[in-house]
Amino acid sequence: MPILALPLLAAAAAALPAPSATRLKADVTAMVGFGTRHTASTTTDPKRGIGAARSWAAARFTEIGRACGGCVTVERIGRTVSGPRAPTGVYVEDVLGIQKGRDPNRVMIVGAHIDSRVTDVMNVTSDAPGANDNASGVALVLEAARALSKRQFDATIVYAVFSGEEQGLWGAELLADTAKARGWTVTAMLNNDIVGNTIGQGGVRMASSVRVFSEGIRASEDLAAQIGRRAEGGEDDGPSRALAKTIDGVAGTIPGGLDVMLDRRPDRFGRGGDHEPFLKLGYPAVRFSVAAENWDRQHQDLRTENGVDYGDTIAGMDFPYLAKVTAINIATLARLAAAPAAPGDVSIAGALSRDTQVKWAAVPGAAGYRVRWRRNDTQDWKDVRDVTGTETLLAQTPVDDHFVGVSALGADGSESVVSFAGRERRR
């Protein structure tokens, strides 16, 4: 019997607590109040610098954990890193709030960097408020923790506050390495960076959408995997792109929410972010960023020239918009953390036939599976079949002309990310 999951998913999204624009503004205001959060700024001053900011973030996670009876625990991980932007070395520390699920090793990460900078990336003393870049992302992460800590999930959720982003994505690299060392299976990594403004360069206003960047060809693929993808297709269906499509679908269930622009690049042109170290290790990861950036308010000394205000201050932010971006993150995390893991070993066969045979490995805890397919001259899944076994036959659906994917369904209708079907691998 088919499992009617989509109405349940819409109901689940509607039942989530709405993010508070007031709390988001209060958190951003607190972070701006530390003056500078440059990664190499003071770590001993209790009111200024990166050390005070990281301790503040840890205190917020502690408060959230206390409110849910200890469901969120705080961990601080760090290491000393050196490079062109820190030639004498700097201690990079991540502040984590960890909400353990029934499966402690299947992990979802929502993260943002707390460090800030001005025009000269080596300037560690000047005020660098970093309101939108990236107190907005950290405030989102904290608000997600407040909302989701009220529930228990199958997957573990890690709320991550990075430092060292402006020096070389060092905090994200630290957590990606930690995930690998601990044997985590990372289902999704949601990076939020510059997510709180609607007035872009030149005064353009874009308040109805948010960009979600995702890779097509995987950074982690070796040559053999690239050759296999070339033969099978699926450049638009790798794990990170499938995650982005899932986010787009989730956003569509939120009344009065934002449209997701699926930006089919790993990041903005020629630029990068904290999701990239996770991509390099093969973890599905995407970046949220506003629809229209204002470069006069990014990486700028605070000043006014020719009537133009420069600098990343709260005046350039839109907190109701930030609340809507936060809502998409929360709903996505809630859906995927409640769902079973995505199926593995999904394969199709049907050469010299009008029919396509689809098979996949059983997923622990799955109540059923959703098979999706589309003609391979389109980007979005069109046809759907829900089944309870681990294979199905798509009659009159030639394998030459169709792409196929399979997701796992929970008993409550929650659905995993879709796994793309390729050729069956010989064991």
C-alpha cells in the first residue's frame, strides 16, 4: 500500500515553532557588541574579541541545553593553524552544541562562522561588527537549536559555530576532520553565511528568495568515479545537489516563506565557504546566502564616503527575512533528522528493454521507499511510486531515456534525500 507522506510532511513543517526575528536581532546585536571577532583578536578580554564571542556562543548553547533537560551538550574543539593570513599561527576553535539522536553516528550539521574582518584581513584591532557576515548565520544556528531541541530525532544534530573562515575555512576544516575521525555518517551539512539582508548592491531589493549553492560534479570523486558518472549521467543528482533539491521542496511547504534559488555552483563565482571542507571529504553540503549581496557592507572599514555608508552593521539587515531563512533550515533539519538514512546501492538495469528494473539496499528503520523518475532531458522528478520492498519494475520506462532515484520513508512520512540510481556494481 502506498505511504502518503507528503501531507504529513507539510503538517510537520507547519507545527514547528516560528523563528523569532526579535531573538535573531538580539543575538546579532550581542555579537556586534564584541567590537571585533577577528580570529586573531584577543582571547583574554571578557568583553571584546573572538574569545569573548566564542564563550558567549557556548553560554547560549548551555542555556538551550538546560531548557531541554540536557538534550544539547556543549563541546569546544580547537587546534593551532598557520597560513598566509596567520603567518605566526592562530588558535582556531569551534563551539558545538550537540543534540544526540537515537543514532549517535548519523549526523546533520548546521553551521556558520562567527569571525569577522575589515578591509585588511590582517587588521585584528579595528571594529569589525560583522553583522551580516556572519553574525546572521550564527544567530540562525542558535535559533535552530532553540526550536529543534524541543524534539527528539533519529539523527544527531550538531549546531556548529566556526572561527577561522576569513583566514582559510579553518574552523570548518577542523570540524570536517573531526567528523571523519569520529566515524560520523554526515547526512547533510547546511552552511549559512550572509543570510540577513534584502537590499543588495546599488539598492536592489530582493526579499522573496534565498540562494542555495550546491556542487554538481563532486569534489571528492576520483577519476574512476568521474568516468562512471560520465557514463551514467547524474551530474545534477549528486548528494549535495539532491540535498539542495530537498531544501527547495521543504521551502515550498512553509506558508509565506521564501523561494529557494537552486544555484548550480558550489558557491558564488570564484569564492568559497565553510561547506567546502565537508565536500572534499565526500559529505553532502550546501551554502545558504542572500539573493542579493551588498559588497559595500562586506569586508569594509567602517566609514562614509560620498554619501555611501561602508561597513557590515545592523543597519543593513532585515530580520524578518533572516527569520524566513531560519525557518527553511529548521524545517529541513527536522525532516531529515526524523527520516531514515538515504538508501545505498541504488541501481537500475534494462538495456535492450522497454522496462527498467530498480533495486536498492534495505535501510534500517525504513517503513517504505519512494521511487522517483523523470525523462533525462529534465531536471525535476516527475513520477513517483511508493513501495515497501527493495526493488520495483518501471514498465514502459526505457532505461536509456530516464533517470531514477530512491528515498527512504519513516513511519511518520518523513523522507530522506533521494539517492541517484546508477549501474549495479560488481562485488
